[in-house]
Amino acid sequence: NALLILAEHQVKLGHEVHVIPIKGKDELSAQFREFGVVVATDLLKFNALISMVKIRRLLKYQTFEIVHCHLPRAELMGFFGFIFRNIPLIVTRHNSERFFPSRSIFLSICL
């Protein structure tokens, strides 16, 4: 919900906002769209590695002024997806969620 409120205000300020959910259920897409946010749910069906590759490919066709990653997995994917692209990367999180909750805690700690 924090991201929903942020996106709503960014649209009200005249910014074009895109949201790309990368995990979980597609629960808030309709609400984002009501505020005028572009939502692309294509990556929900892929694992993290494939999603990072697809994000890098997206940059060939779309330019962004700022990339905002919300929560740990998005932070990791955003970093590797946008590295060397000269695009500011902003990260927010409101908890200390593990990077890969269903995997080894050792992997999450290393990441």
C-alpha cells in the first residue's frame, strides 16, 4: 500500500509512473491503474533470474528517469537489471524480508 500511495501522488504531480510487480499475487493492479499508473504484470510468471534479463531487455525499448525498487527482491533485481545504465536507483523497504523466503536463509544472508 505504501507504493500505491507514492505512485498516486507521483501521477498527481504529472509524472508517468510504471509498476512492474515481480512476485506474489496481482492484488493492486486495478487500483494502480485507477490512478493512471501503467502496470505490466508479465514478470509475475518468471523466476528472479529470468525477470532480471527481461528487465534489462525492457531498457532497450523504454527509458526511465528514476527506478524505484520496493522491498529486497526488487532491490536486488533492480540493481542487476539497471547496473551501468546511468539511471538513479531508489530503494524503499518497510521490513527486513529475506531475499528468497522459500530458499536457504544462508542465500538470503549472502545477498
